[in-house]
Amino acid sequence: MTYTTTVTAVRGGLLAVAALLLATAAPALATPQEPTGGNWLFVTVTRGEARSGEAPGTLLLCDPPQGHGRAAEACAQLQAAHGDLHAITTKDTYCPMIYAPVTAHARGRWNGRQVDYTETFSNGCVMEARTGAVFALDGSHTARRGGAARARGA
């Protein structure tokens, strides 16, 4: 075997090993890391009737509660609803009858099952009345106490 053939074979072998390492590492680097274990949701709220692009959101962790200003309240509401956002008790509130749609989206895991929730509400007040603190990403209370009929009908 000549020196040129040996160098070419070593280079080819190194390139093959490098390609193999890149191929196996690339998928792990390309996907965002998700929390392991526990109950968690990545929640976003966008203006409008459809989820558009990648909206900024918050990772809500519930073991222990953390992620946004009302994490403890949101986790307690999710716990009571067994992680089903549709089962959160509607808050007795008055909401303005102004059409300013918002779309709420949550994905994650709750008690070992996958959660993928998307719903559009007529405005932020109605969203909070129906989903509690889960999508209150700024920590504010937008709904006022009063009658549930307005929150349900707005």
C-alpha cells in the first residue's frame, strides 16, 4: 500500500465517521428540548382567529408551579379539570361585547397524556372566563366578577 492510498483511506474513514456523528446528532439538536416528567404546557395567545406562525409563549410547569405570573392558580385549575382545558369551570363574569378575537393554544403533557388545545374566543375577557389563569400570560386579571351569561354569550 502506498502512502497516498493510506492517506486517502484514512481521510475517507474520518469523513465517514464525521458524517455518521453529524447524522445522529442533528435530530437531537434540531428539536427543542421538552421537559421530562411532570405536568407541563407550552401556552400561547395570538390576536385574531387563527394561530399565525410562532407566537411567543410561556412554558407552564406544574411540578412545582412556575412559568408565568399566575402559575400556581393555573396549575390548580388544570389539576381540578384533570388537565382538560375544556373542563375548567367557567368564571362568573361580565365581559364587554367587543369583538377582538384571540386564539389560545396549548400543547404539552398532563398525567402522561398528550395535550393539544386550540380555541378562538371573541375577546380576552371571554378567554379568561373560560380558561381561567392558564392563558393569563401577563399575570393580569381581565375579567370582572358578575354574571356568567355575558362570558358565555359574548
